[in-house]
Amino acid sequence: MTIVKKTLSPLWVNLSLLLLAIVLNVAVGAVFIPPGTLLKIFANEVFAGELLVDWPAHFETIIMSIRLPHAVLMLITGSALAASGAAYQGLFRNPLADPYLIGVASGAGLGAVAALSIQWPQDLAGYYYIPIAAFIGAVITVVVVYNLAKVGKMVPLTTLILAGVAVGAFTSALTSFLMLRSNEQILRAISFLLGGSPMAGWNPVLAALPYVVIGLGILSFSGHALNLLQFGEDQAKQLGLSVEKAKAFIIIVASLTTAVAVAFSGVIGFIGLIVPHIIRMVWGPDYRKLIPLSILAGGSALLIADLIARWVLAPQALPVGIVTALAGAPFFLWILRRAKSEVFW
Amino acid sequence: MALIGPNGAGKTTLIRGISGILDCIKGSITYEGVDLLKLAPIDRARILAVVPQSRALGGAFTVEQTVMMGRTAHMNWLGKPGEGDEEIVWASLEKTNTTGLADRRIAELSGGEQQRVLLARALAQDTPLLLLDEPTNHLDLKHRSTILSLVAKLAKENNLAVLMAIHDLNLVSIYSERVVLLVDGKVKALGKSEDVLTTELISDAYQTQIKVISHPDYRVPIILPDQELD
């Protein structure tokens, strides 16, 4: 019974939150669509028009071709950032590791911009390959930052953040340089990276989905390895983990999911930091639960942040990265203060 | 079997080498004809368990979760424990007298309790070989004898081969059957404790004057410092 209590309830809590976040996110906008109508429209889509249509026809267009794809993109971006944040934290045994703070997101951004600035095709095939360029940027960055930050066998908090900031600044500068040299059309295509406002329509969703599903699937199964790594690499090995293989594998997969998120939604900070932290505080440090729950909660968190971003200055939409930074930076400082005495960690 | 020697003699290095953490080791470490160093970590972890010196790692996990990680090499790749795993974990907690701590976090425990939990985790690995790296460091008198008599008892009952690096020579004398004396990375002596724990060998190895007397009850050698007091 305790097992049911321990494993079922957090799953249901997070699933319900996620559903609520999706409905709210899709309902709110320039035109408010009541959640009831929204559910009827969804049902109508699923059952192929068997329901009596009692809503304006343009609601369907707004939802199906603008808001829903946007919400799904936010959902998978938030999930990807939260899960890879949790994985980096476990890998570096450092509570402040976050794809944004350790520079991986900037590295992925550089990869994506570098690819786009060499006359990238603007069709669906082109979309599918952007994550690969971003992935290469992300992996190079994470390897550089890890090696810069490593002191002996440990990755201390301070050096990790310093290395992340330095490498992040460097890659951001390169990104700006590439953008200044590009022509107007490409500039438009890549301006999302600065503001963190995502691409529109179903194409980016379709392009991102396969990478994200595979990446998150693998990360969900890395929980036990991450648990072992919390006891240090020596003990993990003595307990039977092939440490080097596991580390390389997790770094590659976490960087892949980060890269996909950045390639289609821009650089969004702090989701990967806040979400796993809250989950860890509420449901404990077991990565076998932490990663799947972070996937669900990360989606909810970014959907809510996106809702706020579109609502605060409506009809003008803020870049969602501003909202996550406004909420995340104080949270970061709070973690920094308590990191030394932390039992959750 | 106890592994003794002065600071820097290479006790911890030897333990780390045997457990496969150092990859610069030459030679081989065989158990029943299998070279342990050539095995994958998961196969080695079914033969050899280690109680490490370093503590306070993984402090957020509960005692039960920590001991369950000892079952890693016996679980599937998802790390999902089965019925048998649960049983062995609870038996290990029982043996090390840590059942009452099962739901506590590692970071909240005292040094002695953490040491017993690490021993429980090694027992959960269910291996024929057990290495311990200075398990009595930082422990008080009571916990020292508790943990050593526990290891001695388990070694006898479960037919374990135990190698333990340890500083306290009198504990060695009481609890271990055989002793290895390591000096500057080389084996200086190996044998029964009364043959190794002699005035001559120990004074020479530790570069200090000592005196060996006999324990009034157990008739084993007891080592005392023998320096002139000014």
C-alpha cells in the first residue's frame, strides 16, 4: 500500500497539473475560449465531427492551427529542459547545474544559428536538421565546461557556474557576431534565439517530437545510474555501474534534448533548475521518479510561464524567457544560499 | 585478514586497485580462476563488495534506498528491485542492526551509523569477497568493537573472505586471523597476527619504538608505544 501511495500519487498530481496547464494555456489569448467549449472542440476533432457545433467556426482555426501547436511546443520544450536539467544535476552532483547556467543552451543556440546562417533550407527537411546542429554545439559546450570546471574528481559549485558563465558568454558573443553578419531574411529566422519566442505552426512540433520522445525516454531509464552516481564515481563503479559509459551516454542524451528545446523555442533559462528542485524537495532524490516527474512538471511550468508572458502585456506577447528568468533568478539565489546545508541534495 | 602499515604505505591504494577503480594496475587479481580486473564492473560487483572510507555522499537518500543500491549488480537495467532483493536488503539491515534507521536520510546519521549502513550495502551485494577501507576511523571505542566483531562473525557465518585496511593494531590482533604488513607499497610480512605483530617488525615498519605485551584474557599480542617521557 505504501508503494502505491509513494509512486501513484505524485504521478497523478503532476498529470492533473499538466492537463490544467494545457487547457489554461490554450484557452487564454486575444480571444478567450471557455474551457468547456475547448474540450468540445477537442472531442469533435477526436470523433471526427460527430458533435453539434455550437461555437464560432474561427475558434477551431485559432485552436488547432495556432494555440495548440504553440502549447505542444511549450510543453515539450519545458519537459526537455527540466529533464535534462535534472540529468545534469545528477551527473555533476551539483544542485545548480541547469542547461542555461552551464552554457549548454547557449552552445546549442550557437550551433543552430551557425547552421541557419549558412543558407539553411526553410522547409520541413531543414527544420529536421536544425536540432542536429544545435546538438553538436551543445555537446562541445558541455564537454568544454565540464573539463574547465573539474577539480580532481569533483565538479565544485563555483567552478561549474564560472565556467558555464564564461563559456556561455563566449558562445553568445559568437552567436551575435554570426547574426550581425547575416542578411535580413536569415536574421528574422534566427531572431527567436535572442528573445526566446518560438517558431509557429505544427512544423517545429513535428520536427522536435521524435528527438524529444527518444531523448526523454532514455533519460527516464537513466534514473538508477544517476542514483548510483550520487555516491561518487568510485562507489558507483564498485556497486557495478560502468561509470564512464553511463556518463557519456547521459551527457549525450541530455545535450540532445536541450539542443532540441533550444533549436525550436530559443534559449529559455531556469526551467531546468527550478522544476527538478521543487520535485526533489517534495518527492525526494530518487532519480527513477525525479526524471519522469520533472518531464511532467517541466511541461506544466513552461505552459504557465508562457501563459503569463502572453497575458501580462496583452495583446503584445513577452518572450517567455523573460518570465522564467524573473521567477528563476531569485530562486537560483535562494538555492545558492542554502546549498551548503542542503539535506535534499 | 587485516591490512596494516604506516600512513602512505599504500593500503587504500591497494584496496582501490583490487576493487577495479584504478586502471593503471599491473598484474592480475584472480578469484576462482577469473581475473577480477578484466571483468565488467557489474560482473565484478557480484564477486567483490567494498566498504569505502569516504562518507557523506548521497546524503539525501534514505538508508533503505542506499542499501538497495547494493543490489545493483543483481537487478535488471531499470534498477527495479524484485522480491528477493527486498529480502536480502532487510536481512542486511538486520545483520548490521540498522533496521530502525531504514527511513532516515544518510546525512542525518552519525559516523558510526553511516559506517554500519555502508557495511549493510556491501552485504546486500551478496559477494564471497569483502574489502573494507579503515572501517573504524572516526568511530568511538564501542562502535569499533561492534563493527569489527560483526565483520568477524559474518566472515565466519557466511564464509566471506575479508580484507580490511586498518590502523589500530590492537584491534587487528584481537579480531583478525591473518595480517599483511605493507611498507612503501611492498608486502613486508604476511602471516598469523602473532607472527607479524612483533616488536621487531612493527618498530621497523612504523619507525618508532614499541613494546609488545600479551593480552591478559585472550593471550594475543598487544602493542604499546615505548618512548622515553621527558
